[in-house]
Amino acid sequence: MTGSLGFFVVQMTLIAVVLVLHTYMGLHIIRRTIIFCDLVLAQQAALGALVGIALGVRYATGGSYGVSLITVLIGSVFLTVIKPRNRLIPREAVIGIMFALALVASLLLGDKISGRGAYVTKTLAGSMLWVNWKLVWITVVVYLLLIAFHFWFRDRFIGLSENPDAVKNQRLWDFLFFATQGIITVMVVPIAGVLLAYSFLMIPAAIAGLFSKGWIRAVIIGWTVGLVACLVGLVASYHWNLPYGPSLVLSLGLFFLVAVVLRSVRTRAA
């Protein structure tokens, strides 16, 4: 196996692993209409990485992941606690404000550290150059543990999406949902960047939501379409020497547009 082909296989394997849990979590986010919570946590993970750099911690190392984890757990607490009951201030508005603050803090901090714009760009666009089989296996283990956790307590988490008033200790399960979402964000942001991490979570789930109301079937649809879209994006990136992050986001977006058209045609035919 040549070097380029081997690297391509590693990239696709990591994406295949990531899309399973991201599609499932994305379905929850869409059905709970808290659309930008992942964008907040992704930006806070990026902010944590920049804080680590300012403290002398090398980017994308264990220490960097640790600082990012602390920032997303803090963010998870805020997402859980700040839940306005006033209809004049929807929860999504608070989430948007949190994202803006995290982004501005990242830009201000990025302006003061050595390397400046390069690190801010990395947090937004990621770097697939760090992908290797060791990282893939670490991701597999972490994601399997999180999948097992969500499967074991599926009644509580699905209850938050379908009938939140029936869930006991709602804030606890809300925090655990955001915390697990934050963990996968910490894992994927150094590789994929904020924008692609958000696309992994939202676009396959949005496509699946167009064609299925069930959970398992929707995850299968989202994972399959998302994997094909990412394959197309990576091939385009290799063939035309394009940045991989924007290529994957654009490919996922095009597949979403096609899915919307197909859904519209299917609805009219019915």
C-alpha cells in the first residue's frame, strides 16, 4: 500500500468511526432544537486549546486535550443551567451569545500568543496530517465507551428529546448529554476543526431526519450518506489539491441539498 493510499484509508476509517456517534448526537440536537450547542462546545474546545498554548502546552497533545476538556465541561454546565423560561429570550439566543463570546475570546487570545493566526486557523480548519492508526484506535475506544453509555441510559436521553417533562433529574441528564457531546468535540476539533466538527454532527443527522423519524434507521441513513459524502470530499481534496476541511464541508452540504430536493419530490409524488 502506497503512502498516500494508506493515509487515505486512515482518514476514511477515522471518519467512519466519528460519524456513528455524531449522527446520533446530531439527531438529539435537531429534535431538541438546540441547533448551535455543538458549535458553542466546539469553539470552547478551540478556546481551551489556545489557552493551553498560552500556558506553554503544545497543540494537539494530551495536555492540550485536557485543557480543552475543562473548558467544554464548564460550557456544558452553562448550557445546562442557563435555560430561560421567558419566551422572549429563547434558549437558542443564549447559546448564540455563548458562541459569540467563545469566538471573540479565541480571537483575542490568538492575537496575543506566538503563532497568532496560524493557531486560530488550525482550530477552525483542523489538520488531518495528525491522523494515524494510534489516534484512530484511541477514538474507537472512547467512542465505543460513549456509545455504550448512551445505549445503557437511552431511555433518559431519548426522553430528553421526546418527553423531557417525564425525565427525572432532568438537569443531571442534560449535563451528561452536553458533557458527552463535549468529549467527542474535544476529540475531533484538533483534527477536523470547528466548522467540520459541526458539519459532522449536523448535516448527516439533518439528512437522516428528512427520511426517518426512528432512531436506529435514522442513524444508519445519516452514517451511510455522511460517509459517501466525505469520501467524495476527500477524493476531490486529493485530486484537485484542495484543503480537506472545506472540501468535506462543501461535499456534505451538497449532499444535504440533494436530499432536500429528493424529499420534496417524494412528498409531491405521495
